[in-house]
Amino acid sequence: MSSTIVVHGIPNCDTVKRARAWLATQGHEAPLHDFRKQGVPAALGDWIAAVGWEKLLNRQGTTWRQLDPSRAAAVVDAASAEALMREFPAVIRRPVVTWPDGEVTVGFDSERFSTRLAESRR
């Protein structure tokens, strides 16, 4: 377990930028794990177990829409979703945030982040 909040995603993603900026205003300089430069973390399987592959898979993004239809249709469970996410990191919903207590959240919501920060101070 890390004592650091880590934001995982792609640096030019607007939601990743908003999440990191919000954390900075709260006094938390969260490092970015860049999927494109650093790869998808080995912990992807743990994230899937924690939040579910359906929540982690971004079916609204450009990368998903550009997939061959047969490839998209083949994503039917955690294993097939994980394989696709490792091959095409941009289909991972962003940001994925790992919190000091080991919890994983997906997406940015300032209220949820406020709650997570308050819980980590206890």
C-alpha cells in the first residue's frame, strides 16, 4: 500500500487534467502514471476485481468506436476486457485513482474525492 495518491491515465485527457488540478488545490500533488509512456500497470486485474470491468471499460470513447465491430463484440467478461485494455489503454475510463488506503476509483467527481480525502485523514 502506498502513502501517495496516484492518478492513472493519459496526460492530455481533460478529466485527468481536472482531477489532478482539483487534487493540487487540495494540497495533493498526485503523480501521473501515463498509460502511453509507462504502460498499463500490472494492477489492472486488481482494479477490475475492485470496481468491475464494465465500469473500467470506456465504451463511449473514440478508441472504442474505432474498434473493429467483431473485436468490440468479443469483450464479454473480465478476461477479454483486460486483454483489450492492455492492448488499447485508451479504452480505460479515466482517471483511475489509487488512494493511500488501497481503494481504487474511476472517473472524477469532486464530492467523491473530498470524501476520499476526508476518510484518508482519519
